[in-house]
Amino acid sequence: MSATSSAASVSLIRGADLVASPWKNGGGVTREVAAYPAGAALDAFVWRVSVADVGAAGPFSRFAGIDRTLVLLSGAGMMLDEADEGQRVMHALREPLDIARFKGETAIDARLVDGPTRDFNLMVRRGAATGEVAIWRDEARAQLDADAVLLFCAQGALDVALGDEMKAATLTANDTLRIDNARALRCEVKGKGALLAVSIRYTDKSRA
């Protein structure tokens, strides 16, 4: 799928093409969906989106200066025990599409409810950008307005149309439509399923 307008740049990322690699701490497997800048090391990205498979309880990798959003995609659930400045907080991800938000430098221990899980991760460098994740179910209409938008198909099969021409791309589980410079861009979603709509805005405009 090519650019939809003179301003926006659109690319389709198929889930089947994602490459598995070990976690930073070696405790699991991750598949990078996209990152900015492209090819940036784990200590240099402005933002990164990935899908992770968690097969056993244990600590998460720590990323100083990173704000994280995690969405459960599949599995019986996962409990995240957070120790931050002497206070203990538990994030309960019991159902697919449950969301947890936490700082990357915080100590997080994961406990699996009943077997492996798969989760979606958004990581954004604090001070360089901000990121939000919204859940769209089945049919939706929206106007996109961000430096970068990623529409990740979490469930089902969905047709996503962008811009005035409204040309559609069909997304199935783990497929992503990435739109850079998504300014006042119409978006229409049809079908049965769920999309994770990620909106990223750069606070350091020299990076945009």
C-alpha cells in the first residue's frame, strides 16, 4: 500500500514477516514491528513497537527513561508486580486487550496465570516523544493526527481505508499499518476484530 496523500507515508507490515529475537535480558522472545529511527539500538530508539512471547515467570528487561504500554494479546493472563520507590503495585492482565502502563526503569516481575502469553509493547523515550494506545473494536471511523500512527490488528480480520481515496488494506492478526505524518487523515475500519491504534507525537521536533 503506497502513500495515501502527499504528506502521509503508509506502509503495511505483515505479522508473518516479523523476526524473533531474544529479550534484552534473555528471558523471552520479542518480534519488533517498527521503531524510530529505523535500526536504532535498544538504548537509542525514540519509540519501538513489538510483540513478545512470555513463556515463564520472571523479571522484565529494564529500560531507563522509557515509558511503556503493554497490552495482553493472548493467553490466560499475566500479573505484573511493580516495585517503585518502596511502593508495590500489581498490574492485572486477565483478559486479552487488558492494558498496563509503567516506567521502563521500574523493576517488574511477571507471573503467568496459566501458561504462556503473548503481548503487545509500545516503548517511548521520555522527553523525546509521547505515545498513546487506544482499542478499536469492529467498525470505527476516526481522523488521525499524529507524527506516527500504527494500527495493529490484535484480533480478527479488518479492512482499513485511509484518506480521500479510501483505498483499503486488509489486516489479520499481528499485521500492522504504519502511517508517518498522519495529519488530518481520515480512517475507516470495517470488519470483525480489534485494532490497537498507537498515536506517537514527537516533543523534540528536530527528530520529526
